[in-house]
Amino acid sequence: MAGKDVLAKERTLMAKARTMLSYVRTGIAFVGLGLILLRLFPPRLWVFVDVSLILLGLGMIVKGLRDFQRAKREEEELEKRA
């Protein structure tokens, strides 16, 4: 593989990793927001919104971590080929 191709693939993999880590960061923010709302307001009023935010946040964290691990594996395979 030519040097430019390797660099282009590495840039792409790093961009994927940043994107997946942003999923994790956003998921943590949603979980935090859900927990804050749960503590500040009466449970009956916000329980659906709180639980939804927490579950959405946890789902985003799991998706981000899975995709990050997949991107990391792709990066390792690329290094083995080079």
C-alpha cells in the first residue's frame, strides 16, 4: 500500500474513534441530566423523562464503546498489514 493510502486509512480510523467517543460523552451527559432531574423534581412528574434519558444515555455509551472497540480492531489489523 502506498504511504498516502496508509495515512488516509489512519485518519479515517481516528475520525471514527473520535465520533464513537463523542457518543460516550453524550451518553454520560444524558445519564447525568436524567439523574439530576430525578433528584430535583417530584418523582411522579418527571419519572418517564428521567428514565428515558438515563436509558438513552446508557444505550449511547454502549454503542459508542462497541463501535470504538471495532474501530480499534480495524486499526490493529491495518498495522499488521503495513
